Amino acid sequence: MALIERRDSVQTALCSDDKDDGTSVDLRNASSGIVMFTSDPGDAIDIFVSHDDSDFNQLVTATGDALQLGSATAPVANTAIPLPDELFAAHFLKLEVSGADVTGIFMLKG
């Protein structure tokens, strides 16, 4: 059985406590991925998406609740957190953290 070869990429982005201060991740050729943080991102990691890399909107569930990464105990330094499938319809991503600014390492598959 042959494997399907998929493109992959690694991108780093500044994840800030203010999404406007962070840098974006290009998702246009990705269909899945994970993120790792270089230090503790805090208790909440909010997801913001954009089609044009300038106007970012918070990603919410069908019921209007904010979609977040991890939980109060999960997002810590040196752990890998899967990115939810819902965000891959967007072209660009920014993460807003509740702690101090942190670098996110995004490993994406096409």
C-alpha cells in the first residue's frame, strides 16, 4: 500500500494577549496541524481567523461559544495541542493567549 505524500510546513508566530500584536499563520495550503508553545501560554487560548490577513474574527461554535485551544490545565510549555478542524476553512490564523506573549510553533500538513 502506497502512502499519500502531503506537503508540510513549519511556521512560527508570536501569540500575544492582544491579537493585534501577534503575527499570523498562513493556513491556505493546510488541512491539519498542531501547535507547540515555547513557554506557558496561560489558561485561555482564543482563536481568530481571517480571509485576508488583516481583519481577524474570533472563531466560535455553532452555539456562539468561543472556540479555544486546550483547557485550563492542558496548554503548557512543551506540549503539542491539535488545531481544531473548523479553523482550516480560514486562510489565516492568530492565537490570543491569556499569559505573557509566547512563540507558537505550528506544524501543518496539506
